[in-house]
Amino acid sequence: MDAKATARFVRITPRKVGQVSDLVRGKKVDEALRILQFTHKGAARVVEKVLKSAVSNAVNIEGKIDVDTLQIKEIRVGPGPTMKRFLPRALGRATPLLKRTSHVTVIVTAPGHVTAKE
């Protein structure tokens, strides 16, 4: 049994979210939530929110499930669309600013369940 949650168009660069997701990849859900709670990065709040949503989806899919046994199977962080802005500079020039966005996907699984290969 796998449960998935996705946050799209998050206004944080994929590199920053990837650094936080590397901290919790493959860990148990309760341990990952503890790590994210004490991580002093803005992306930690985003990953925590998506992880809680995936756990909630697992409970809704399976019904009565022990949340303590859930484990993070996969965390994917990909680039979303980039907003392009320009900053005025000296002598009439302009410098491009790239405001990057991210798509964050978390998949949680219960270790006792057998999943079919796609």
C-alpha cells in the first residue's frame, strides 16, 4: 500500500528543497517529522506539510493503519516553471532574475504490504 502527496508550484528553488528532502529520505515517518520540525530551513515546512498529507492519504486509503509503521518510500523534487523578471542596472542595462519553483512529491508505504511493479 503506497500513498502519495504532491505540492506543486512551491516558491522555493528545487536545490533548497532537495537539501531538506535528503535529510529524511528513507526514514520512518515519525523520525522524519521530528527531523523536519527542528530543521531551520524554510523548505522544511513545505516537506513537512507534504509528508503529513501523504500520511493522511495513507490513512484514508487503508482505513485503520498504524501510522508508526509507515516509512518514506520516495521523495521527488523537480523543477517547476521559472518566472523571469528583470532588475534595472547601470547604463540602461537589465539583469535577469530567475524566480524558480518546485514540485515536491512524497510517497509513503507500510513495510508489510507488497506492492505491484508498474
